[in-house]
Amino acid sequence: MLYQLHEMNRTLLSPLVQWAEASSKLFTNPVSPFAHTPFSQRIAAGYELMYRLGKDYEKPEFGINATKLNGADVAIFEQVAVEKPFCRLLHFRKDLTDQQIAELKQPVVLLVAPLSGHHSTLLRDTVRGLLPNHDVYITDWTDARMVPESEGPFHLHDYIYYVQDFIRTLGPDLHVISVCQPTVPVLAAISLMASARDPKLPKTMTMMGGPIDPSKSPTQVNDLAVRKPYSWFENTLIYSVPPNYPGFGRKVYPGFLQHTGFVAMNPRRHAQSHWDFYMHLREGDNESAEEHRKFYDEYNAVLDMPAEYYLETIKTVFQDFALARGTWEVEGKLVRPQDIKTVALFTIEGELDDISGSGQTEAAHALCSSIPKSKKQHYIAPKCGHYGIFSGRRWREMVAPRISAFIRENA
């Protein structure tokens, strides 16, 4: 019922939001006489803030149109390499002939994006940083409310099988990078492939800021999962998709609830950010205001997660610590990271990460005990929070070059 009430509220507020947007333009457009009245900038700033607080945020575009290659700009266009009900495998193809691409000999990278509330466009900067030196593919997860119920459920093991299918499609000369949540299913996927002696095993796996062992340096996110019983998540956070979406009837963890949780973790910071945005608009600081718009266009765009996938992740990863304890079975097959012998491992953590605590990702090294030490690396990015290890200046200057070097060493 909560989902239906949310949709009703959104529908009722829509005229007000549209009015606020129109009013903001009325007081800023130089053609309008209202733009030249006293206090017009303040009034416009108030209306725009109202508009942005109330608007519905759609999935953003990646918007990556070009990259640098040997000092020259090369156009980029998106291709759908594989399409599945709950995910598309996107290829950021360089606008070159097949022969030119082959001559570049760039390593193929599968970037596994999180299915944890935000769209894969959250990794836009990650893709942009990898493109000059790599042939990049990314998992583009579908909003569960857009998937008809006839497509069936999506479990945590389905996520693992999707990753395995993508690895087999692109392998064996492949390098897998997982960011945050997918580090766990990616490690499981590769472990199961290693146990089965799959010839399509990737060359390397890079794991960034993920909960391989959430019992180490638990954060606020980890504490919530342990403090609340499984039944609380099942009874409090799961709702049915309303009839105005293709996924009508599907059980999901709604994006708007996830967004509420994101904001609740740092309410003062978000309140201050919106106040700063209002002041930037008042003062005519359009550059700072645009940075705010870009960030919140991404941050406020959320998707629904399939209920069975979300609940299984809570129990398996954050309550049972099944991967770290060696008890995780995927449809009767035990996940054994110690069976991985030939895949090089690189783990990356942020010094200031408050989502995946210190040591949680590094725990993969102890689990993957059969990988030679010469094929293992660990890096703690100084002064980096969770998002800083895959986005922003520190990602571009400190983390991305190390990943490229690691891939070259183990290609």
C-alpha cells in the first residue's frame, strides 16, 4: 500500500512541481519582465529549489561521447552486447574499424556495476577513466518495476549466473572490475567457475570497496543489517509494484525507500548542500549550482530492486557472512574462493570509506588462498571515501592508473 500512496502523492504534487519549474524560469529568463524586478534572483532560487526537491528523477544518460586516444579525440557510442530481462551488457565502443581496434590491443574490461539502488550511470566517471586504455563493457541493471512479472523472479544466484554469462561471452582474455556490492557475487561467480575448471576464467579480478567480509570494521550499513531481524526487512521494506508500471505485481524493495535511507545516513550534509545550492543561485554562482544539479540528478535517480535478490543479499552477505565463513552454497554448489589459482586479485579500499569498512574488501586475499602472492595486490586510497575510489579526481589520478598497471602486468 505504501508504494501506491507514494505514487498518488507524486501525481498530486506534479502540478506544483511543474509550476515551480515554470516560475523559476519566469524569474530568470532575460526576455521575461519578471527577471528584472527586485529580488528576482532570490525568488527564482526558491522556486528552483522547490522544483528540484519535488521532481521525479529519471535514469540519467551516461553521456560519454568521446575519449582521448594517443592525444586525439575518438568518438564513443553505446552498443547493447547482451540483453537479458534484468540487465543489459553495454559496450562503450570506440569509433574505429575492427582492424584499428585489434591493433590497439587494449585489454577487455567487464565493469560490474552495483544493483543496490542507484543506476549503473553512477559509474560514469569509472567508465570515463578506463576508456583511454581499455575496451570497456558494463552491466546496466534494469529497474525491477519495468520488468514484467511474467519474466519470473531474480535471485542472488541469478545475479551470479548473469555475471558468469557475461564473463563467458567476453572471455577468456578478460579483466573483471566490481565496485561495492557486486564484489561478493563476482567472487562467487569466479569461484564456481574455478571449481568447475571453466576455460573462460578471466585474467584478473579487481574488487573495489565491497563487503567481502562485513564483520570487519562494521559500518552503519552493516550494523543495521545485523541489528534488525530478517523478518523486519521482509515485512517493512518489501512492496508490490503498482499498476502504472510494466512490473505490476512484482515484489520489490522500492527505490524511493532506498533513497530515504541514503539521505537518512547524512541528513545534515544533504540539508546543507541544498541550502548552499540556494545561496549559489542567489549569488549567481552558476558553476557551483550546476555541480549540485549534476550530483543530485544522479544521486536522486534510484531503481527498484527485486525483493528476492535484496532479501537474499541481506541474509547471505550481511547476516550469515556466508562467503567469509565458507558456508555459502549456490543451488547446492559450495562457493570455494580457494579454488581460484590463476586469476590475479587486486583489492582497493578507501581510507575514509564509511560504507564498506577497512579490511572488508581486503578479506578476499585470505579467502583466495591459492592465488600466488605475486598475483595479489591491495591498495588503500588515501583521503578517499566510498565514492572517491571510483569517481572524481582521486579516482582519476590515484586509483585508475594503478588498475591499468595491474591489468597490464597480468594480461
